[in-house]
Amino acid sequence: MLGARNRELVGLIPAALLVTAGFAAIFIQSQSKISSVSLTYGAAFLTLCLATHLVIRRVTPYADPYLFPLAAVLASVGLVELYRISTDPFVPEYANVAREQAQWMVVGLVLFSITIVALRDGRYLRLENYRYLIAIAAIVSLFLPRVPGIGESSNGIYLSVHVGSITFQPSEFGKIAIVVFLASYLRDNRQLLVTAGKKILWLTLPPMKQFGPLLLIWGSAMAMLLITREIGTSLMFFGAFLALLYVATGRLSFPLLGLVLFAAGAYYLGTHVGHIYARVLDWEHPFSPKLYNSPAAGSSYQLAQSLFSQADGGILGTGFGQSLAPQLVPVPQSDMIYSVITNETGLVGATGLLAVYLVFIARGFKVATLARDSFSKLLASGLAFIVAMQVFVIVGGVTDLIPLTGVTLPFVAYGGSSVVMNFVLLALLLLVSDRARRPIDML
């Protein structure tokens, strides 16, 4: 039977084959010939993954053997689809997205390696000692897009910070930092949150001495996100807060109360805040001629085109290079990449992609169940839930299940900040997994 690291090594082969086959299919469609360049790209991708695998094998030998191969498969899907978009002659503005994504993937894997080396052998537990500093850094980073001179907005939403030639989204760092804070704080105070406080009807209200700092930090992060109008990330933060509160206390009443408060807040914001109200209208009436043809930023054109694209894909898809989706769907490389993938690979390809995400998330939660200490359990649970919420928010948005928000598809969609920080998230999961699966006499 293969050992954990050898299983990981074998698991990288499908990702490399996917890159090779995907690039070959695009070459055949665009140039009517098979090019050896596809083999070169596949070999380069495999070499990059093998180098990272060697770091994992050396530093975290007991880590989960499936998380990194699953992330590699997702990254390979993204690279192939972005390359297909970049070769479309009718959208020259996307000509460099695949190359830039590959560059950011290299940066992400380097930072991934640095993270597991720096925090190996249980050193990630020291993050608990800096929880308030990490929380403050998260809140400050979330506010940066509103700072004049460096902050940038798109369609009225403040997402990015531009410093020199570098543009990044601070919320990608913020989501990990807030999870670290919540895991650390709840580890210390969860018992008091359950046993102390006053009981009103069926709900035990936690004492404000313990619950107050938690609400203050979390509320400040949510306020910063509302100031920047980044509703998708706000939803992720709120979901992670409720999930970790439930994992820490085991009280279903806490998330239920949170959902009630969320429903009330969502109703108020959806009826009183202009840009959120516009998103709700688009969600309710995506094919309304008035909304579809509106020149305003709140137009339903983006969502309607996404739905048309997915419907056109059918069961097996139109095939690489044969789709008009990159030309007709706005931001096909980022927010709408799921719609383009569904159009070109059909329901089968979309289902396969979501299945990979489900397995990745399940492995993340398994890491949490195996963890030996409360902080590690909460950290792994929060990180896995963040990925789950991110996939739900963007896929639910582009399929009109929920109002559309600007969240990227992890490891797949174009975006340097997203790619880099998702590999850091993966590194933290592997660190927790390595400590959980390591023999007790080697801790």
C-alpha cells in the first residue's frame, strides 16, 4: 500500500495530464494542429507541483495526502480555461490573463512553502499569542481600499489597493486573519460562552465580558466590509463567524439566532441601500428588459448573460474554443469563469468541478476532526468553511440562486491576491493535518 506522500505524488499526475490535454485541445481548435508546446506546459506544471511536493514531503510528512493534489487539479482547470480565454482574438484585453495567473501561482506556491517551513512542527500554534494584533491587521487591511490615493473601486465597490505596479485585494488576507482570531478567542472562552450568562427562554445569552471583544472585532470587520461595499466577503465572514461559534459551543441556538439577525439585516440593506437593492432586483428579474438594457452599473446584463452561457453548454458543453462565452459574458476571467467553464464543458464538467471542491472541503473538515487541540480544530473548521462559503457565494450568484456578488472561485478564477492567499490557506490546513496525524511520541 502506498504511503501518504506517495499517494500525494500519484495524485498530481491527473492535474498535469489535465493541463496537457486542455492546452492540446485549445491548440487543435485554434491552429488545427497538435503542438508539442502543450507537453511543455504540462511538464512545467508538473515540475512546479513536484517541487512543492518535495517541500511537503520534507517538512510535513504526515499531512493529508489529498489536499494538495485537489488544489492542483483546481488550479489546472483555471489555467486551462484562462489560456482558452486569452487566445480568443475577439477579447484582446484578456490576452495576458493566463500568463499572469501562472506567475501568481508560482508566487503562491513560494509563499505556501515559506508558510509551512516557518510554522512547521506545531509552530502555527504561536499565532494564538498574536490574535489581537492579527485581528487589528485584518480590520486595517479591509479599510485600505477606501484610502484615497491607493484604494480603487469597480462599479462602486472598493475591492483593491494599488501601490506602484502592484494591485491586490486586502480582503483575501482578511478572511484568513479573522478565522485565526476567531479560532484563538473561542478556544479560550468557549466554556464561559456556554455555561455563564443569562438564560432567556431557550437561549443562553453569553456574558458580555467574554462575548463583547468577539463582537467588537467581528463587528468592526463587518463594518469595514460594508464601508467598502464588498457584500460577498461580508457574507463569508458572517458565515464563518456562525460556523465557528457553533463548532466551539455546540449550541445550535447561536447560529439560529444569527440567521434570524442576518435575515433582518439583509431585508433592511436590500430595501434601503442602493447598490444592494439593485443586486436584489437583478436576482429577482434577471431577464427584465428594463434591467437588462440599463446602462447603469446595477444592470442585470451580467447575470442574464451568465445564465444564457450556462444553458447553452447543455450536458457535454460546446468544447474548448468553440464557445462565444468569453466574448458575451462580462469579466469571464474572474467573476464569471464558472459560467464559461459550464458553457465549454457542460453540466458534466461543472458537476466534476464542484465535486472536486466538495472533496477538498470534506478533507478540510476531516483535518478538523483529527486535530488534537481546540485551536487547531477551530482553525481547520474555519478555513474549510471559508472555502465552502466562497464557492457557494459565487456559484450561487452566477446561477441566480442568491444575489450576485464579486467573489472569486478559489484556485480557479483569475486574481493574484486570491491565488496567493488560497495557497496560504492550504498551507495552514496541511500544518494542522501534519500535527494531527503525527505519532504522539513525535510531537
